[in-house]
Amino acid sequence: MKVQETVKKETMHIAVGTLLFTAVMLLVFFILGRLDQPVVLGALLGSSFAILNFFLLGLSVQKSVSSDNATRGKLVMTLSYSLRMLAMMGVVVAGLALPYFSWVTVVVPQFFPRLTISGMQLLGMYKPEKKEET
């Protein structure tokens, strides 16, 4: 399956926003004098998974929309959601259980894609499409 340009473009937006929020989070840890290796490794794991999760969401939407059967499309989205949430749970559990990661910096980046989308909406980068009058 070829990745559509829209999926690439939106994933890039999310990646940039997530990395900016991650940099701010690391700056806060630095200012507080708490920046250490587990914090940085946790931020890398958390932000990487947040971006991957969004990309996989885009792929599943692309596959669902291209399906001829509406029931199959819904099944694709449901399965994708379940698998992505299971993977997120695995990443969070790894962040909690392994001493190599700060659990805070693993969990917090999972909210950065949503914050990025909200920020883009506030800045007017996403506008609702105007409906044509007939």
C-alpha cells in the first residue's frame, strides 16, 4: 500500500509539533535540575511512539476509506484502534517498569499530537472546508 501525501504531510505536522513540545518538556526538566539520562530516554521513547501512533492512525484511515465495503472499513478502524492502544499500553508499562526511562517523559508525550492539532486549529492552520451551495 502506498502512503498518501496527506498522511505524510499530516504526520510531518504532528512530528514537528510533538518534537517542539518534547523540547519544551526537556527544557522544564533542565530548569528544574532534573534532566538526566532516564528523562531523555523516556522522552525519546514517548515522543517516537506518539508520532508512530499517529502515522499508523493515518494509514488505517487511508485503508478504511479505500475499502469498498463499509463494514470492512469499520472493522479496519476498530482493529487498528485496539492494536494501537495495546501497543501504547506496552510502551507505558515499559516506561513504568524499566529503570532506563522516566515514566513521566514516556507518558506525557502521548498527549502532544492532540496538543499539536489544537495549536494548529488555534493558529488557523486547519479551517473547515466551505460547503458549496447548490
